[in-house]
Amino acid sequence: MKGFVFHGPGQASWQDVPDPAVTEPTDAVVQVDAVTICGTDLHILKGDVPEVPPGTVLGHEAVGEIVDVGGEVRGVRPGDRVLVSCITSCGRCRFCRDGSYGQCRGGGGWILGHLVDGTQAEYVRVPHADLSVHPLPGAVRGADAVLFADVFPTAYEVGVLNGRVRPGDTVAVVGAGPVGLAAIATARLLSPERVIAVDLAPARLEAAHRLGADAVADVHEAPGQLVADLTDGLGADVVVEAVGLPESFELCTRMVRPGGHVANIGVHGKSAALHLEDLWSRNVTITTGLVDTYSVPALLRMAAAGRLPTGQLVTHTFPLHRMEEAYEIFSRAAETGALKVVLGEEQHAEVVPAA
């Protein structure tokens, strides 16, 4: 089959790779029908995630059809249409039993496209399939459903829920990329008084307005002052960091009110300053997190009911074999206007299940 293989910082290619097969009785093999590219994949290509070994097929989000399962898989069978979660869960370790699947110590957590071959391929092996794939409602298109493998649960769990968004809050989202936009959309579910989006790209600020932001601010035009003006000088109740740069994190800590929450989503490849000389007396809570994906079933139900604006996030579509072009478009989002790119093909070469 073909897959998108990481060869080291700045180097990757769409090439022949071995067909996946069931190697453990809890595995499933999924034929990929739709896949997307995540900002984390760009961080890997930049060398910000050094534990990814050269030769790894990238990607951790997909929709597809089960083609083979191990003998201990009970929840899905060949022919089922499923969402492949970005997080794999053994279901038995201490963290999984607490619902913290992202911290799984039983061979799970974020492993696809990280420690094992991922989803940016024609087929993918999914370990611990019973807890790591989700049957899809028929009402949800594959191009929309793939956004629930990572983007929406990350925004909702790590941003909105960790940030403790409540009715009547002022929420500021710094970074109006795909995850930031999903944070805006899911924050609206909890009835904040207002949501403010901060970014440097006009196209993304326009998208933030469409997704429900009440106000937008260019990062170069004193967003902190806008937040102060809208809150009588108090600051935002919740500030979501969805960029992953030192400057954006420090901006978030300046915009939050005393007693407020800063919820960091961004993947940070460099050190960021924590100004405790300013924050120690302000009762500020700062949370970080890797998504656990416990919210995926509820989010899928809301998508099937039309409660989440998934289609507005997908700006570019490609067949799988144009993976390199899709990466180029996505990596130049400020120029191309790309939010989420979705790749997929209707036909695949047949893979014969392992005996």
C-alpha cells in the first residue's frame, strides 16, 4: 500500500509501505476512507517531537471501514464504518480506568503516527480496537466525521472543559486555527456571554466570526485592551491557548482575570516564560493536557443532530495520493486560507486479511 512516511525533520514522502496486518488479538485493520492533517503533524516535520522515529507513517485521525479484526475484538467487525480515534486505550491501566486515556500505560495513548504507523495511508492497524474506534452514525459524512478523531474532542476537553467555561463567561481563544475554531464552536454550547477570537490572519478571524465569535482581534492590535474594554477591566474568565508559541501563551496569561483559567491546548516546541512574579497573587489556574477522547460519542451525537458546524472547517479536499500537496497547502495556511484539509479515495486495492 501507500503511506506518508516521515524520514526526519523536513523530510517526508508518499511511498510504498508494507500492508498492515493484525498482530495482536485486540487489533483491527481499517481501510482509510478519509484522513486529515493536524498541526501536530507539522510539529513532527519541524523536529519538535523527537521521539517520532524516521520511517513512521504519520497521521492519527481517520474514518474508514473495518477489514480485519483480531480474535479478542468484540465491539466491531469487518464491514463496520468507524472513526479511528487519535488516542488508543488499553482500558485496563490506572489512567484508562480513570478515563485519562491519553496517559494510557498499557500500550496506548497517542501512539498512531507517533510511536507506531499512523493513519495517513491506505490502511492502518489500530491497537486495542474495542476502545479505540467508534462506530459512526449514518448521518455523519466521512469528511465531517474525521474532525471528531482529534480536533473537536481536543478543543472541547482540553480547552472548554479544562478551562471550566460556564454560562455568562467571557472566553478568549488565542489562535483561530482548526482547534481554536472548534473551541469557539464548543464553548458556545455552554452559553458564555461572549467569545473573543485572537489571530493574525484575517481569513481565520472571518472564520471565527462564522463559527460564533462575538468579537475578533488581530494579535498585533492590542487584543488585551479589547478584552479589558469588554470586561470592565477584569479580563477574560477563560483564555484558551491554541497556538503553541511562547508569545501566545504569555499573552493568554496577561488577558485572564484574577481567579480565571488559562487552558493550554497548543503543542509547544520551545520554552515559554511563566511570569509568577505577576501571577502568584491572582488565583489563576493554568491547565495543560493531551486529549483523552472520552467526549467523542457525545460529540458525534451532536454532529448527527446538526449541533456542530463541522462543514465550515473543511476548506480543501484531496485524494490520498496528493498527500504531499495537501501538506504544502496546510503548512502555508496564512497564505492559502486552509483550515482543515481532508483527503480520501473511494477505491482501494484489496488487502487479504492475515490467516
